[in-house]
Amino acid sequence: MNDIIKQIGLIGIVPVIALDRTEDAQPLAGALIEGGLPCAEVTFRTAAAEESIRIMAEKYPELLVGAGTVLTPEQADRAVAAGAKFIVSPGLNPKVVAHCIEIGIPVVPGCATPSDIETALGFGLDVVKFFPAEPSGGIAMIKALAGPYVNVRFMPTGGINAKNVTSYLDYEKIVACGGTWMIDKAMIKAGDFAGIARLTREAVNAMLGFRVRSSASGALSPFFGNEGRGTVIETNYIDRAMDHLGRRGVKFDDSTAIYDGKKLISIKVSGTDVTLAAK
């Protein structure tokens, strides 16, 4: 799997954005980072897309910004020139996929049928977009497709929200989910980027599902409230939780890591008795 796609997998949720005004690009990118999702798929549905990608990439180099709804090789070139680090398309256009492979940019084409997946495999791809996810059968359809295609992983988009995102991410063949529910268009129009940051933070919290199993005295604010020494914090996805917390300065003691086979199940926060554990 490509390194960029691996990074997306750790982030877990990819905000899908359609911007009408380039002046919204910088504050929106800042809000996503503040809220805990340093990733954006800016769709080429609007005239502002290319310049918005350029602004986000230049002002926030830590943001993993990509281009979505890419329908032609020319659009892919414009997106990459603007600073896009990955390309997403709603369907599988062989010309777009071949061009992206030729120029060395990760591409995730939309696939909703076995024929789509086999075409993607023919290009050497092992991660595809499943779109539109809910109308196409949701997680049940993805599991059905994953049966014969054991090495393929999916990035579903379409109808995913705070209520169903973990039902997708719980499945091991899901890399990440694309969504728009934290990108409120009315808030963007009103310039309420603090509200966007709040919705983004809520999306992250819903995904990670932090829960205190036991606690004593101490503190680990602002990450888990006032719990601390002797605390066990459970999470839905320990690797993603470590990535999100790590970007906020939390460090982990690798020597305390406990595995079940190859799967990490618990690790301590460096310099504390706080343990992060898988549910």
C-alpha cells in the first residue's frame, strides 16, 4: 500500500470538500487541522478547486490534501501542479488511472462492481474507492466484494456520517471513510470556521470512541479530561488514536506495547501510568 494511503488510513476520515470561494480554503484547512483531521479531498466540481488546493498545500504543508472528482488526465495534472498528494475519482476511468500511475501520484478510483475491481487490479492497485457507498449496498456489499478479492481494500464515500462511520471502519478491509458531515456549507458561507473545527473534533471523537475503563488520581488534560495515574483509556482504533494524539504532542512508550499476534492491544503514555488500550 502506498505511504500516502497509509497516512490516510491512520487519519481514518477524509473530509470531502467542494469550495465555491478560494478565500475559504485557508481558514477551512486550519479548522480541519485544529479539529484533528489533517486531510482534505477537494473536489474538482467547482472553479475554485485548483486554487483552493494550492492555497491549502502552501499554507498548511502538514495537511494531506488531495483532489477528488478527477475525470480527466488534464485535471490530474492541474491538481498535482497545485500541490495535490493523491487523486480520487468517482469511477474507474482507465485513462486517468494510467496517467496517474505514469506520473507517480497515488490514485483511488471509484469501484462498485467486480468488473471495476478487476480493472483496478489490472493496473496494480490494491485500494479502491467504493462509491456511492450507502446507495450501493454499504458495508454488506463491501464485505461481499472483499470475499473473492482478498487483497483489495476500500475507501467508501457516499452516505457515511457520524452514526455509521464506525460500522465501516470496524471492518479490517476499510482503509478510511470519506465524508462531508463535518463540512457544514452554511458555516463556511458564514465564516464560522470555529464551528467547523468543533464538528471535526466531534467526528474524530465519534470515530475513536474514547472511554475511561479505570482511573485514579492525576491528569492528562486536555486529551482525556482529568483522568491520569492508573487510568486505562479504551479506544475503538488504537493505531488511529496514537496517530491523532501523537500530532497533539502525546508520546508513547514503545517498550510497554502489548500485542495479540501482530495486533497492538495496549501501550502506555510516556512518563505516566496511563494506558491506551483497544476495546
